[in-house]
Amino acid sequence: MWLDEVGQPSSLKLADNVWVLATVEGIAESTLADALGVDPRLVIDVIDGSGLNGPYVQTKDPKMIDDDLDTPSFPLDAAARDAGLITDTARAAGLHLGIAEVVRERLRRAADDGLGRADVAATYRMSRQAAS
């Protein structure tokens, strides 16, 4: 994709990463199924046949279920940095991105808890810690 104006590629990257981070958090919170005694793989099965499905969801959800997140495709530390850039840039543009603000805080807490080198999907571990 070609963008003509200076700064547009970086802006587009931030806008795309809002989607990535919101999707990861959505998947992470679907771990509710497990907490309620439902096999979390059923969540994948339901999504698989819907318009919400996509390769990203099908990749991250099983990794969360299996807690296979130590080899990152997007390190949590980098995601936390991007979440900060996203929310700071949004504020400078006069926007308040509610989900991005919450994700920023969760990623910061996860990084502070030593998860920074894990995959961004390790944010689901924060939900499990909060319940303990």
C-alpha cells in the first residue's frame, strides 16, 4: 500500500494495531468459557463458522488455551509501547479510545509482572491472576 503524505504509514500502523490489540483482548476475555466450566475450544469452533473468524483469531486462541506464548510473534513489551503511542496520539487528535485505554493499562501491568518477552496474547494471564 502506498501512502503519499509523511506520517501516514506510521498513523496507519497505529490504527491497525488498535484492531490487533482489541482482538487479542477479546480473545483473552473469551477465557471466561473455561472459568464457567465450558471447554474454551468450543469458542474457537463457534467463531470458526461466523463472520468474526479470521486467521489471527484461529492462531491466537489455541495458543492462549495451550498457554503456548513464550515464543512471541508480537512481544508484549512492543505491544505495550504501541498501545501507549496509540492512546497518546489519539488524545493529541482529540479522541478518547476507551478500549485502547484499558488495553494499554492491562499490557503495562502484564509487562510489569514480567510477561514482556512473551507474546502479546499472554495478556490473558492477567484475567486469571485477577480471579485468584
